[in-house]
Amino acid sequence: MSTQQLPVVVIGAGPAGLAAAAHLLDRGLDPLVLETGPVAGAAVREWSHVRLFSTWGEVVDPAAEKLLAPTGWVKPDADTYPTGGDWAELYLQPLADVLSDTVRLGATVTGVSRAGRDRIVDADREAQPFVVHVTHADGHEERLFARAVIDASGTWTTPSPAGGSGLPALGEKTAADHITYRVPDLKDPAVRARYTGKRTAV
């Protein structure tokens, strides 16, 4: 099977995945973005209350901006700092809209392999197309062929442990009820109540 006519599968419709798709189009390649969430930038939207440490000028990809320009999209003030919510609504969603049918939502990649190759049969592995196993939101499964795969799924669902060497700190699992790996949204009354009158170590 020739890989030349196959798409490049991009896992994740966040900032890195959508920018990768824009770059692929710019190079004349066909991207197919698979996003497990119901919207583009689903993970970013989960920390929509957090302000980025980078300005708009640093978080808009040039290839993506080039793709957005013909739609009349206007880049926000390059010197201001967006929140995650701003980034998702004012940039990621418009970019996903421009990419249109190349972005599939509710599509979770559960495995990637090479066609006809496994742990036993691996001859000529590098010449074979990738096989991407996808589970959709409605439960049905699908296998797609790809010329290449870009993993832009990020680390939001697998935060780093508090300990060193990539391992949980001693007692971290025991204290799990008292630990959060996210920046809390203190505008939420329920979240604020959790911290009121308590000491917090950061």
C-alpha cells in the first residue's frame, strides 16, 4: 500500500495539533486531526480561568495565522496576555473552523501500529503505513491508515507527580484527597470553599 495519498494523522486539536495541521496544509499535505473532546482545545478550556505567561504575539502560530487571514480573522493585541478561555475562543476555535472537515471531534485514538506488522512480524516495518485505531464518542470503532502520525495529545490528563524522577512523592497517593495538580478556579464558590481558612502549599 502506497503511503503518498494517505493523510497525516494528528492526535489532539489543541494549540500544537491545530498548528501542526496548518503547517501540513502549507506544505501540501493532508492532515486529519483526531480530538477526543467535543470541541477544539478541550483541554485548554478546562483551565480557561488561567492567564497565560505568554502574550498573544507568542501563542499564535504563523502558519495558522496565514490560514486564518482570508476569513477576516483579526489577531488580538500582540502585547496582551490571554486566558485559556480567550485562547480557545478567539484562536483555537476559529482555526478548527477553518480546518473544517479535517478535524474530527469525539474521536479517541486508542492505538497506533504499522500495517501488517507486530512484535513478531517486523520486516520492512518502516515502509508500511500507520494504522490508527479510533474509538468514537458513540462507541463505534474505526481503523484509519496514515502516512505519518503526530502525537499532540499533551499531558493535561496525565499530570506529573509531586516527587522527583517522575515518581510520586512518598505519601502522595495517601494524601490524594488533599492534592490538586491544577490551578484552582477561585471564582467557583465550591472551589473557593475548599481553600477558605486553610493553609495551602504550592
